[in-house]
Amino acid sequence: MAGVNAGLLDRLRTELADRRTTTGLRRDLVVSGPQGPMLDVAGEKLVNLASNDYLGLASDPEVIESAQRGLRDEGLGVTAGRVLCGSRAIHSELEESIAALVGVEDAVLYSSCFDANLGVFDALLGRDDVVISDELNHASLIDGMRLAPVRRHVFAHADFDDLERCLAKCAGARHRLIVTDGVFSMDGDIAALPKLAELAQYYDAALLVDDSHATGVLGETGAGTAEYFGLTGSVDVLTGTLGKALGGGAGGFVAGSHAVVETLRQVSRPYIFTNAMAPPLAAAAVTAIRIARSRPELRQRLAANTAWFREALGELGYDVLPGQHPIIPVMLRGGSWARDVAGALLAEGVLAFALWHPVVPAGEERIRVQISAAHTADQLEAAAAAFDRVRKFVDCA
Ligand SMILES: Cc1ncc(COP(=O)(O)O)c(C=O)c1O
């Protein structure tokens, strides 16, 4: 009988050993109990500044109860793809809810936004087309573009002269698609959609926005980046996640006109060749979207919490990248300061992760803080006091 391949195992062991001595091996933190503004890690209660639960809906009783109802009525999973016998009425209801939330004609579900981004480019574009992508776009967009038989250009982050150069360079393409995150996940900055939409129109290009950190969060009704700028309807293809503000279960989507969405249903591989979303997740997301739309006070509280914490960190002398989004990058550039400070915060009862190369460029090390509407004033004050206590690490910088 053939054994396992020694050559492969040897190579992997060597590479892991190298990684251990260079960047260190990542170890996933094990959390107990439900998601919320406080987390239980090994019996310690920590203020959670590390999740994407922007509206605090992950532990909302109505959302949880919907998941339980979905489980009771439709079962755990459907053991088939949507194109076989995996489609349920709750999937269509969720797709309608998403389309209504973001203000477009239609939407189609994927297992995750990562899958949506993997499946969207190959389905909509071909050899005669070009994608023009912001250099800080999410990994899933980058991988999705790599899977499609398109020409690819990358423009410097938010550099519209560079974008225009790319647009002009590929004037002969059948379609030019500008690709951007709505909110960039490492810097928390909001894409300048008015400028992007203007350039798209001028150059007869299409615009794709991954609004994973914006749906539910930005805009009067939580429709996302386009609504934030008063430009609802200006995006050709919108991708997003149900794993962040919209209940935090799991799932992703592509939203847009019927022609876009119907094409995806017909030919998008991560839609066709995979199991359909578990009904409890779909039921929870329908309720989360209803709450997100109908309770603007959650966004108001999120904005107030974010503004308070940004100001508190600034007053403590931290270098915080400016912005309004609940992603707050606290810059601790160079060496291992970001990691040291994150470690010290953990000892002080606060969970916030350090980001370093290759996740962010070398020299741009930081701690990424993420605020939720569910944080109480006491929790944020406790977290700010912890940042104050660990200043000694920062001062060595
Ligand atoms: C901008 C962006 N797009 C896509 C994703 C992937 O979303 P999901 O967790 O639904 O796969 C993420 C999550 O990290 C993200 O930040």
C-alpha cells in the first residue's frame, strides 16, 4: 500500500519551521460563548474590539430566535446546491431583502462574500475585458480577478490619476470594470464613490464595489457606500457579506440589475457547484436586515461610539488614521510595537489584534480596533483606560 508522500511532508515541515522563526505561526484564539461586545477567552472576560458585529445584531434575541425557527421549520442544511433541490423560499426571501436593502433590482446568495468575489468576474467578463482594481482591494477580489480570463490593471490606492491612466490605456477593451472595496478593511477609509462613478461614466466603464464593511453600516438606511454619498443605484455590481453587520452568521451576495444577477445564477461556479446556505442562517439574515433597515438608532449609536473612541485614542496621544468608519487603525509603526501593545491590551482585558507584514506593508504596523453599536459607555471607557495604561509600550517607540 502506498504511504503518504514523504517529499511533500518534508517540504511543508521545512517551510513551517522557517515561518515559525521568521513571521511566527498564527494561532487562532479560542473564544467561548456567543459573540458580543464582551468575549470569554479562557475564562477571562475581554472587551471585544476585534469583531465585525458593527450593529450588535449577532446576539440580538430576534435574530437568534429566527435562526432557531429556521432550524425547526427547514432543518439544519439542505444537502444540495441551489440548482438541484437545495433552494428554499427563505433563500428567495433573503435575496429580495438584500436587493431592497441596497436599492437594486435583484440579488443572489453565495456561501460567503469570498465565494461571491471568486464567482463574479469569471461569470460576467471574458477575454476582451479588463478589470482595473484598487491596490488595497480585499484578497477575495484579487483571487476572483485572477480566476477570470481578463486583463488586469492595478491602480495605486485611491489615486484617480493612476486610475484614469489605466482606463485610458485599455480603451479598446469590450468592457472596463473598475473594482473597489466600499470600505477598505485595513485602513477603514471609504472609497471616493462620487469620483469613481464620475470616471466610470466618462470612460463608459462599469463599477464593482465590495461593500462588506458598509452594508448595514453606512447610509441613512444602511444601504452602504452608495447611499452614504447619495448615489444609490450608481454601482453596476455590488458584493457583500452577511458575516459582519447583517447578523454575522455567514453568507455572501452579489446584487445588481436582473441581467447581472440572472447571469450569475446561470453560470457562476461558486453559486452552482456548492451546497446552498443553511436555512437557519438565511432566516437569521432576513431578520437582521429587517432590523438594520428599521432601526437607524443602531447606526447612530455606532457613529457616536466610534466618534467617542476615536477622540479618546487621539487624546491619549495615539496616531489614529482619520475617518468615520468603526474600523479604527491605531498606527504603531515599525518593529513589534503593535504586537507588544496588543499583548499588553490583552493582559488588561481588551481584545484588539495587531496587523503586520504581509497583512499590511512593513512599516505600516497597527492595531485594528473595531467598534460596535452594542458597546456600552462603560466598556469603551474601560478599553480606553487600558490603552492609556499600556502607553509605556508606545512611548518606547
Ligand atoms: C472587503 C471584504 N470582502 C470580502 C470579505 C469576505 O467575506 P466573507 O467572510 O463573507 O467571506 C471580507 C471579510 O474579511 C472583507 O473584509
